[in-house]
Amino acid sequence: MTQNKNYSMTRSPRKRRPRLDNVTKGLLVAFVVAGILLAYFGGKFVFNLVKGWSLTSLPGAPVESSGDTVVQQTAQPTQALQTGGSTTTKAWDGESRVNILLLGLDTGNGVNTADRDGPPKSDTMILVTIDPLSQTIGALSIRRDLLVSIPEGVGEKKINMAYAYGEAWNLPGGGPGLAVETVEQFLGVPINYYAQIDFDSFTKLIDEIGGISITLTSPMLADWKGDGNRFVIEPGTYTVPGSYALAYARCREDCGDDQGDFGRGSRQMQMVEAVRDRIMDFNMLPTLITKAPALYNDVSAGIQTDMSLTQAIQLATLMMQIPRENMTTYNIDTTDIAEQTTVIIDNTAQQVLIPDQAAIEKLVNQMFAAQGSAAAPIVMGVTDPLELAKAENARIQIMNGTLSSGLADTTSAFFTSKGLNVVGTGNTSSVLYSNIEYGKAPYTAKYLANLMSIPSARTVYHYDPNAAADVILYLGEDWANSNPMGNQ
């Protein structure tokens, strides 16, 4: 048996910890817990937190903002996408569940882009759900080679290609928007925010927190330094810098586990936990705060999120209160795959994973059910959107915001005939475009949104345990002017 060793490949900061009052201490913990965990994959909001900080003086001047399938680029943006979450979505109430899609882009040093003509792909995709009621966090690693149907006319491709097509085709919301829409459709759950990061920014962030701890149970051959030279690291526990952490997360071959992309997913989940464990070491907080302006300058170009500053502060406060043992990770593994095969995508033979939809739905429901009372029910072996909605038996209330008298009652009869549970109708103030507010019935909300062409920006999650309805449908003039009710 190999004795477990403990090595350090990076020099830990050795600064004396200053005395902090309780208010400042709480803000520091909130800043680091939420910031580094989400900035690990793309939390640009952490730097906005620093820029807007009023309790702690930061030194220096203020920082100004500043061999694969080829996706043919028709209109690649020349600057970062505009953030839109804070202007199109309701402010977070601090009590509802929050779902965040974390995206890691295959750009940066050490990434072979010789065969790529166009935008990057999102080789890391993790869905994170945070439940304030049960004080829990769940994270699901999504395999990049899953063959799924990508919306907006893209068709069946690998799921990691959604980002590239969103950028290349200059779709509304760009790459993040199409990636979010694709994952929502694939997993059947709404996504409130996204956060993305490229590999260069990832390595810099890991370096700034003093590296993370990894444990190798077998020898691993990888390009540890990102310079093209591969070498073996023997079993043991190591504190590694950013380039080594990136190599560990991205390794697919010669990783010592013979698991390929499935093993990589497991290692990514280990790193989510390792990052949080690292930043909870209070000795590093003063160093992080001191370096925050320079860190923002270094990595801001490679990270992006649609989370507002206010939402980030709220999430930071919540995450500070959630204990380590209440964070659970999930991984789509071989038991969730129906077949591994080769298909032709964009005139190129590609190795893909055919998902077992029933198994993945069970996994997703397990993650949400484990999070508390706001969870969706487990629906096994069902893939039809209407059947999934009917299985929830959600209480639906329909509110008429149009000039068409009786539209709510007509719509109620329409959905009741399909087997849905409409518990009430009424009138509300003028609504131009239909929208949905829901609590614990994601499949019902998704079915209604798809049938009525309501985009995710107007499908809002709001959990209220005392609500008389699980889903509230607000009818707008768009539904009054165009609907399928006369086609029955």
C-alpha cells in the first residue's frame, strides 16, 4: 500500500492575520465563499463586489472595467456579451431556490485551437442549485459529449457545442443564452443565472487562493504545466497551483482511472469542493482582499455572468451560512448512458454519448428532492412533456391580463382538457406578453412555456410554501392574439 504523502507545489501566503470586527469578518467570508466558488467557473460578480466595497479600503488606484468539430463562424462578437439577467429577471427574494449554470470554455494557454475556426465550446458544464429553505447546495456535472437536441434550429449535436453555435450564429443571448436554453430543455429544470470562465482565468484564480489540494490514488500522466510536456505524478496528496489544477480537471487519458470523460466529471466535482475548502481557511482572507484590484485586472476579460451585484451579495450571504456537509455533488456516469457510439456531426465522425433520459431524469430529481421541500417530484421513465407535467399534478392559477373577456376561463378549459389541474381563474392588470411564476412544478412550467412560446426570461421561479397555487399563468395580449385553442 502506498503511503499517502503531502506535498506543496505552490508557496502559501504567510501574512499575519489582522484583527477584524464581526461585521467585516462576515462580509469577508461572504465575499470569498460565494466569490471563489462561483468565480472558479465564471463569477465576474466577485470583482464587482470588490469594486463596490465600502467597508474595507483597498490599496492602489481604483481598477477600471475593462482536432474537433469546426463550427463555421458567421458573426462572432468582437466584445464581451452584454449582461442581461439583472434587467430581465425579477430580483431574487432571498428565499427561492436558485439554479446557476457554470461554464468553462476551452480557451487559453495549453489549449489546441489549430483545428478550430470560430468560437470556443463549453467543455465544462455544471448545474448548481442552491436552496435557502433547506440550507443545501447541489452540483451536477454534465458530460460534454452528450448528444442532445440544441434549440434555435441547430439540431442534434454534442451539448458542449451549444455555446459555440450561440456565438457563431449571433443568437440573442449569444453562447451563454443558447447553452442555458439547451440545458433547460435537456434536464427539464429552469436556470436563473449563468457564469463562465476561460482556462487562463481559472488558473490565475486558483493561484490567487494559494492552490488547491488534490489526491491521486494512481499515477497520472498529464500536461501539468500547460507547456505541452507531459509527465507522471505519483500517488499522494498535493497542494497544486492553477496549471496543475486545470490539468487534473481536464485529464481524459492516462489519468489512472480508465474512466475517460466520466472520470473527468468526477474530478471536476472534487475540485468544486476543494475550492470551497481552500477558501474557508481564514488565514488567506487578508491576502485575497489586498490582491483583489490586481486580480480583477488580470482575469476580468475571461469571466462573465448575468448576475447583478445585489443578487451576488444576497447569494454570498446565503452561501456563507451553508455548512460544508450540506453540499452534495452528482455526476452523469455510465449508468446514465444508453449507448456510446459514433455519429456524423457537421460532416465529421464524432464519438458521442446517447443519454438514458429516464435515468438522467431520476438523477436530476434526486438532486432536487435531496434539497428540501422546494424539490420537484421524482418522475421515472417518462419523457413526454405533457405526461411529466400531469405527473406533478401542480395547482395552476390563470390570470387574464388582456382586454379579451373570458380568456382565463377559456384557457382553463383548454388545459383542463389536457389533464392539467387548474384550480382558479381571475383578472389582473394589463399584460402585454404572457409570463409564468412557479414554485415546485418545473415540468408544468416548462410545458406551459413551450406551448405558449414564453421564453425563460419570463418564466420566473418563486417558491412560497403557503401559496394557493404551484404555477400562476399570466395571460398577455400575445396569447389573446395567437393561440392553438381553436385548433382542438
